[in-house]
Amino acid sequence: MTGTIGHAYRTDVRPFWGGSPFLDRGAAVYVLEPPLLWQVGVTSSVIVACNRRTGVTEVFAAYDTGDLVSPAVLMHGSNHMSALNGLGYEVVHHAGRA
């Protein structure tokens, strides 16, 4: 994807997969403004985490509670910022966010 469609803000919400915390301690939940339209619907929150086997950062749709919506990977990247940029979102740092 090229160009920025919105902003991503890191939250203090802890990400969960099937009721268990993500293994990647650096995994984080981001709020997207505007929400992202994807194959299954619309999401305003995503989980960004590093796949320990491949070393690639992955983005997943999430509920605002931090629970995973689907294991379908929305985007890959080398870090949180590049993965979110790949979806068209700029990571914004302010007021305790991101």
C-alpha cells in the first residue's frame, strides 16, 4: 500500500490469543484512526507482534479488549512501524500513546 490513510496509536492494552498472552513480550495493541476495512469486516484495533519462528513482525485484527479477532495476518514488516506503514497507517507518538 502506498500513502497514509490514517494514524496508529499504541495502547496500554495487553494482547491475547485464545485467552493467553502473546509470547512476544513486545506485542502491542494499536488503535487505528480511521478503522481498517479488511476481508472479514472492519477493525479499529490491531495487534502487532513478532513471529518468533520467522523473526517477521505481523499485524492481526483485534478487539479493543486486546483479544485476537482472527489469526489471519493483515500485514508483515520488519518492525511495528514498518508493518503499520504497510497498511497505510503512520504511528503517532504523543500524550502517552505510541
